[in-house]
Amino acid sequence: MLLHSSFAQILFVNNLAQGKYSDRQCNFEAASTFFEPPIESPPAMTSIEAWYMGNNVVDQTAENRMDPNEPVTISDLRDLGVIHWHLPPVEDYPAKAVPWEPKNGIQDKQLAAIRDSRGYNYADIITCSEECLPDYHNKLKAFFEEHIHSDEEVRYILKGSGYFDVRDLKDRWIRIRLSAGDLIVLPEGIYHRFTMDTKNFTHAMRLFKGVPVWTPINRPADTHPSRERYLQRFQPEERSSTWSIVSCFRGLAQGWQKLGN
Ligand SMILES: [Fe+2]
């Protein structure tokens, strides 16, 4: 639920209005002149990398790779419904803009084409860092709660970096590293979570179809319609096998019932 909390945003705005954050850290208006991540971002041509991780996580911001490393390919991610583009941002975006209206701002044709083709008609821009997000460390823990959504989760990383973790179809965690220029779509119903990395800085655009709903549905959510839809889309064979077994048992039970009558 990367930065889903509108409450946090409200707090941020209020605190900013009260002068609790310096202009250098989180100023909306002068963003382009000061707005740099604390540690240099990877080169623009880098793309996402993904790998399996264990269940026992001591430090959620660490890489948490298996030993030896078990890489996951873009194709593997696509099989789970995870889609990715790499679009180096064309300009400096503001530190925060809720909502973000591209008609009045930066014209990014590649991004616009994706927005149009997939129907993302809402966007906003947020910054997650210790300076810009009140109660930062507790928020970090909240982001890391496993959950699903009843819509796609779409994030475009403008600066900084972070990790999305998604479950594969055998319920193993895959860690996906995102950095500036990575645009990712998590499908409706996939179990996932987000964390900052050790750099503690993410500047991202959130995209949505229609009126945004940021509310996470925490696990267990196996009977939620969005989860069922996800399994039907991406686990059709196992799903149909399960339903066949269930139907078989139902048939047997009905048969015994008739014999008993
Ligand atoms: Fe989420």
C-alpha cells in the first residue's frame, strides 16, 4: 500500500503549513531547485531487478536475498500479472501534487500514452522520506503489511527507490527493486507489500482509473472477490482443479444424501 495514507498526506500538508518542514526539504513550489535524493540514484538506463526472499525478515529495508541468490525474470513477473516499463522522467516533478494534472504541467508523451491506453485518468505525486512523512518509521511498518487491493496498484518512481514484494503462485515472496524511471502495475488481487530501502527516499506518482481508492485489504483475503478474480486470471489450471475436486465432493455428498432418503 505504498503511501496509501491520505491521513499522512493531510498531516504532511498541515505540518508544512505550520512551518515544521524546511523549504529545502519539502517545499512544493520550489521543488525543481532543491529536490534531490540524499544518495545518488542509479543510472537512467537501469531497470527493475527481482529475486526471491525468505519469510524471516529482520530488516525490511535490506535486500533480503536468498543465499545463493534466486533471480526472478520480467517474464516470471508477467506470469503473475505484474507489468513494468522504464521511462526516465523527462523533467523534475514537484515534490507533492495532489492531484497531478499533466495538462497543466510536464508533458511526458510516453507516460501519457500509457495513461491513455490503460485508462489511468487520475494521478498524484507524493514524497516518502523521513523529512516529508510524519511518523515515518511507523508508516514504514504499515506499508509492509501484506495486503491486496480491489484495483490495480500503479506506481511511477520519479526519484529515489524502494521495494515492492509480491507473492508468487506458490506463496513465495519475490522482491522487486524499483528506482527512478520504473513504472509498475500490480494487478488487482495480488498479495503484496511495500518498503523503502536503506536510502529512505521515494518520490513517486500514483496512477488510478477513476476515483482513487487507497484502502488496503489485509491478508487473509482469500475469499475476497478481487483475490478470486486474480486466481482465476493467473492460476486457471490449479483453480479449475480445485473446483473440480470441490464439485466432486459435493456430488458424492448429494448422492449419499439421496441414498439415505
Ligand atoms: Fe498496496
